[in-house]
Amino acid sequence: VQLVESGGGSVQSGGSLRLACKASGYPVSRYCMGWFRQAAGKEREGIAYITTDGSTTMRDSVKGRFTISQDNAENTLYLQMNSLQVEDTAMYYCAADSNPQTCSLIKLGLRPSLRHWGQGTQVTVSS
């Protein structure tokens, strides 16, 4: 099980970035997937999730600006980030979990931690 993120970088406030998370070793369609971020000096937080049936859960601070999606043919998870703000600056990680109980929590609108993690990609937003 491997997850490799890409697409991070530096952008000005109001700009956009698209993060990708390429999975290998298993089909993403059979796992609940999520994007997390951790800013300097802060705890990691779950910001976007997608379950095996395609339902999504988003953190309030990114609703309307970020979109999570996955391409099963490419076995890749995406995070489209628009209207980026300085406070979005963080290391972004993708994660996956096959535990049905964990996936059920996501369907309830909760934001649990997941089991498998990528190495992260840095996003820096300047004013």
C-alpha cells in the first residue's frame, strides 16, 4: 500500500492548486480516502473525505472552495483547491482506510484519522 502526493507549491492568495495522490497496491475504489493538512505548530486536521460510494465530507473551512474527487481508472485521488487563503498554508497528506467502521464514521459526517498515509506535499499561500 503506497500513496504518493504531488501538486503542492507556492501560490498567491486567491489562486488555485490541484493536489493528486497516486495509489499503488490496491484500488482506491475499495477504500475510503481523505485529505489532511498540518500547519506549523498546529495539529493535523482532516479536511476532505470520499467514501467507496462516492459520498464526500468536507471541513467547514474549505467548503465551497475545495473539491475532493477520485479517478478509479488512474487509481488517483484529487483535491482541487480554489480561492486559496494564507491560512491554507500547510503540509497536505492523503490517506486511505479499508475499515468499514471508519468509512461509516465518514458517512455520518465525522472526520476520523485513516490508516495508510502518504509522505505529504507542501502548500504555501502568500498574501
